[in-house]
Amino acid sequence: MAGSKEIRVKIKSVQNTRKITKAMEMVAASKMRKAQERMRQARPFSENIRSIAANLSHANPEYAHPFLVEHDTVKRVGLIIITTDKGLCGGLNTNALRLALNRYKGWEAEGEQIDVCAIGGKGLGFMQRLGANVVASVVQMGDKPNVERLIGAVKVMIDAYAAGTIDRVVMVYTRFINTMKQEPVAEQLLPLSGERVGAPDGSWDYIYEPDPKIVLDEVLNRYVEALVYQAVAENMASEQSARMVAMKAASDNAGTVIDELTLIYNKSRQAAITKELSEIVGGAAAV
């Protein structure tokens, strides 16, 4: 009977674990809907300001903004890595960090130095263990991205690029595709060129008031901040979706384990009963 008691304890333990994972699945599902709504609400602004930046990048103002100028050589790279603060969300952070690590090692092999801005506790801890030069970080963001908190950390990279101490800025985050699929991406944030900005629909220019420098400084700074905010919103939506799926899988696996343990427990109890009956029959036959 000692074996049966141990099995009952295991069944109770797994049942308690399933209650926790089921509750976490329901919480993640609720947060996921809100995170997806915030992400979708931010997309129109991001797309519109991307269109403006595309026109600016192909226009010919009197002032050439540093964000639109490619550096001849790349000696130092700025890496913005966006992860979650909490775990239990499947391979979400692992995939993004693996992508960032591959890029990191590639830059090191080319002799380039790397400055890191970590948004999220998991990415910050990973980069610190890696021995990277972390120049800025933001952790404990909660369930809703805060622009004011993000700007401070990102501005370190923006100012360094404008000053010429960083030649390129790359952002790594997890893009939300749908509830079942999220993919890690690495996108060049600065300089603003290539696929990230795109091409304008037509060939036209702006009239700048009061002058191109003031307008471009303001618009392109807002553009970079909008890109980072959108990436964080995408990452948060991905986090809740991945956590919901992971917790559902954990709950299903717990149910499978409970069924298997229950079967083992029933077999053990039946064997004990059969043994007792055999002993009684054997004793009666001996008498």
C-alpha cells in the first residue's frame, strides 16, 4: 500500500500544478487580447510615419539629416534587444536571443565593437552574462508599453549615432504573426534606409517651415521612437500569445500524466486486492 500512497501524492501534486497552469492560461488569454488591440492601434501611426520617412529619405532638402546618411565604415554597432521580463512563454525569448547572439558573434568576428540597449529583464540578464557592454536598459515594463520609459534608453543609441560614435543601430525583437506563430526579427534601425523605410509612392518633395533641420530632427526622432514602441508592442502581444499556448500545452500534458498515474494506481490497487484474495483462498484451502 506504500506504493499506492506515493502514487496518490503524485496525482495530487500534478492536479495542483494543472490548476496553476490553467489559471495562467486564462490570464494570458485575457492579456493577449488587450496586447493585440494595443499593437493594432499603434500600427496606423507607425505606417503613416514610415510613409513620411520614405518620402524624406528620397527627397532632396538642403539639410542632410544624420539618420539618413550611411557611414563609410562600420566600427561600432548599437544593438537594441527586446525581450520579456517574465518567463514561461515557450521559446519566445530563446529564439530572439539566439538571433541576437548570432549577429553579435558575427560583428565580433568582423572586428566591430557592440553597445547594447536591453529592453526586458531576460535580455538584460543574458547580455550581462555574455559580458556585453550594456549602455542602457529598461525592465519591469508591465503589461503596457510606456513611451516615456522607452525614450530614455533608446535616446542613448540615437544620440550616439548622431554624434558618430555608433555607425549602425540594429533592433532585435519578436514580431507577432498570429496567435500560434511569432518570429524573431533583426531590423536595421539606423541609418534609415533600405527595406525598413521603403520607397515613396511617387516622386515629390516637401516645403519645410521654418527650415529643413528643425522639421527633419523632430520627425525622424519621432519616427525612430515609433518604431521602437511598435516593436515593444509586437513583442508584448507575442509574449502573451506564446504564454497562453505554452500553458495550454502544460495543462494538457498534466492531464495526460494524471491519466497515466491513475491507471498505474488502479493496477497497483487491483494487484493488492488480488494478492489478499489469493492469501485468503490459500489459507482456507490449507485448513
